[in-house]
Amino acid sequence: MKMRSIQRQLIVTVLLLELFSAASVTSIVYVHERHSVLHAFDVMLRGQADSLMGAVQDAEDVGDNVMLDFADVHAPREDEYQVFDENGRMLGATPHAKELTIPPNMPSGSVIPIQMEHRHYRAIVVHGSRWIDAAEPSGGLIRHMTVIYASPVYPAWRAIKQAVWFYSLASLMVMALTAAWMVWALRKSLAPLEGLAQAASRIAAGMWKLDAPEEARRTTELRSLVAALETSLAGMEDAFRKQQQFVGDAAHELKTAVAVVKSSLQLVTIRQRTEDEYRAGIDRCQHDIVRLEALVQQMLTLARAENDSEDQAKHTTSVSNLLQVAQEVASRLLPVAEIHGVRIVFEGETVLARIEETAAQTVVCNILTNAIQFSPCGGEIRVEVSSDDEKCWLSITDQGPGIPREDRERIFERFWRGDPSRSRQTGGSGLGLAIVKAIVQQQGGMVHVEDSDAKGTTFRIEIPHHAS
């Protein structure tokens, strides 16, 4: 399986974003510097052309012509220029200006790129005029002229490249510093998480405490994770201990049941018996085996109820008529109720609950069996069914001795008996109410123990209503 590093992924993501930002900034800098430098270059060309225009003087000849005074020309050595009068006569030019050709009829101030002797230039065309003999009574004459001035552009492009290189190198340095800082910052920031992982790796059966580092508890993003881990570990520890207790109690109960069967067989075979004595001994063994079989069956029922998913039960489509289920179970227990002299009465109406019918029968049977066994002769057991738009309630009230308040939570524990001797007489295993609680919770409901109006106990079961 290919491993992936969140730290490496974060660093690469940030660096890619910085690289994209650096490329964008460099592009913007290039466009800005190109515009600024070339604009300044064009202003320089115009200034040089205007200075050449100012160097044109009166030739002091009969034809009132003009001339270029080279003493006033201060053009850089690499620049090229041409100066023409209005008749196209060249007044002055640099030695290599013959290659300085521009399209005709260009307006004054136009700047164009040209190439001379394999070098790139920018050239400007300036049209101007000069006054000749301005002191004459006639006011003098105006002579028009044209200046073409070109300068190599490599200094401008060198300045542009230097600016671009400066910003590029600065961006790369920032990226390198950012990468180093991110590695250090991420390692420092993830140190509480690594400490938490090491603490979690030390968890084992019998050592359920999460020794989370204090930095993880002070970190906002990890505080909830620490709390969730501690809550989960507490639940796992509780479940593990309950499982251990269940295994120990189950082993004890099975050992006791097997010992009873073994004792019955030893009692039969210890000496020669009559046929009736052998038959009675075999009957006792069969009775003990039936009780052992019932105990194993109850343990399997409890395991299935606790292992089933509660979410799966909440989405079940099974529906049970609680009143009908209670009446059917009562009819099966009627012989037992008659032996104990107990009467079962029903109250309520048809209520459809979201629970499997087999599960509902198991719940009602276990509670009714307990109620019959602990009710006095001539007593009455009242079964009441009610509901609203969301919940259904099944209440079973007996007139027995009641359950002390301190024992009402423990009666749902596995193999717990408030009075072990009485449980042995009734043949109870201590799993009936644990099965009831597991099934009801698995169906998304709750079970409570309440005082009845008269002497006795009320088991009140709450189950989600079936949405029609």
C-alpha cells in the first residue's frame, strides 16, 4: 500500500501556490517594467530629437537656408540620427544613419522599432520648424525640418531583465525560506499529534488509560480527539470488563450446572439401585440437562441481542401488535399462572410497535415469567399497552414483594440475583432481565422499573412507534 504524508502534501501544496504567485507577480512585474522602461526610453528619444532640432541654425546665406550646428550636438556614440529640411536636403547625419529608413508620412512623435546592422533600435520621428531672420521688418521666415533619431534598445531590455531577475530570485528565496519554515513549523505543530499517537499505541487490554500529552489537550484541534478517544476507551474498558464478568459468570453457572448433573449421575451409580431409583435418577439428570440447555440458550439469546446493530434495528420494517403479543404469551404461560394462583388482566388498545415479533415475545415472556414466580397466590398481574405519535409503552405490574431501589439498576446485569436462594428455587439463571434490556435497547427503546400503586413492581418498556 502506497503511503502518503500529510506534512509533505501540505508543503508541496503551499510551495506550488507560492510558485504560481511568484510566476504571476513576475509576469506583472515584466509587463509593468516593460511599459515603464520603454516609456522612459521614448521620452529620452523625444528629448534627444528636440535637442537636435535646437541645434539647427540660420546658415547666413543668400538663400536663407538652415544648417545643423554640430557644436551643439551631443548625441551618444551608439545613437543614430538624420536631420532634413523642408526640401528633403539632409542637414546632418551619423555615419551609419543611411540604414535609418522609416515609412513615409509618419506623424510627428511616432516611435517605431527598427533593425540596423543586426541590432535593435527604437526610432522617433519629429517634425518641427525654426524662425530665420526673426529681426527683419518682415518678421523673418519659417523653415520646416524633420528629425529622425534612433537609439539601441538593449539598455532598456537589460533594465527590464534585471528587474525581472531580481523579483524572480527574491521569490525563490522566499519560497526556500518558506519551505524551511514550514518544515519546522509543521513538525512543531504535529508534535502533539505524534505524542498522542504514541500514547494511543501504549493502550492494551488491562491498560485502558490514555496518557495524552498536555500539549495535545491544550491544542484546540486535538482536544476533541483526545476527549473522543478517552470516551471510546472508557466504553471499551467497560465492555471488556463486562465481557470478562460475563465469561466468568457463565463459566461459574455452567460449572455449577454440570456439577449438578455429575452429582446426580454419581448418586445413581454409587451403588446398586432398583429400577424405580434408576428411573428417578435419570429423571433428575434430564431435568438438570434441560435447565443447562435453557441456560445455554439464554446466553446465546443475550449474545445475539447485544451483537445486533442498533442502527439496523431502527431501520427494520418489522411491526408487532404489542397487545396481541402479550395476550399470546400469557396464553402460553396460563398453566404456570394457574399453578401459582395468579390472574393476568389486560388494558389498552391495538398498538403497532417497531420491533420484531419474536423479540417482543421474548421480552414479554421473561417479564411475565418473573412476575408469575414472585407474585403471591391470588395476586393479579396487570398488562397495559398505550402509545402516542412517537412512542409505545408496555407496562407489566405485579403484586409481589417489590424490588429495593438500590437493586433496580443491578437487576438488569447478567447473572445478578437479589436473593440467590429464591432464584435457585424458581430455577432462574439471572439472564432473563439482561436479555430484556439488551433486546429493548437494540430496538432503540428503554426499560424502567417503577413502584406500583399497590405493593409490587412495574416494568415499563418504551419502544418506538411504527410510522404508518
